[in-house]
Amino acid sequence: MISSAILLYVDPGSGSYLVQAIIAAILGFLFYFKTIWWRIKSFFTRKKKDDNTENHNVDA
């Protein structure tokens, strides 16, 4: 019978680094897809021209 035991020790420093890397990867993917979604959304939507928001040069 062949049995192999895999012994894995993760010290607190390595464990916290692994957790930090996983969180950074998740946030990176979320930011990436948020940016893609914003580009797709802005492609299909147009800005409406509003005369009230335009800057007019008025001499006071």
C-alpha cells in the first residue's frame, strides 16, 4: 500500500500574506470588471445637453 502524507505548515506571516494576496486579487478583478462595465454603459448612454449647466460668460 502506497500512502503519501502531505504535511503543510503555514506560519502566521505566510498565512496573512496569502490572505492579503487573495483579497488583492478579488478587489483587482472587481475593479477591472467595474471599469469594463462603465465603458460598456457609457457607450450605450449619451449625455443630455442641459442649458442650465453650461458656463456662460456673464459680465457683472
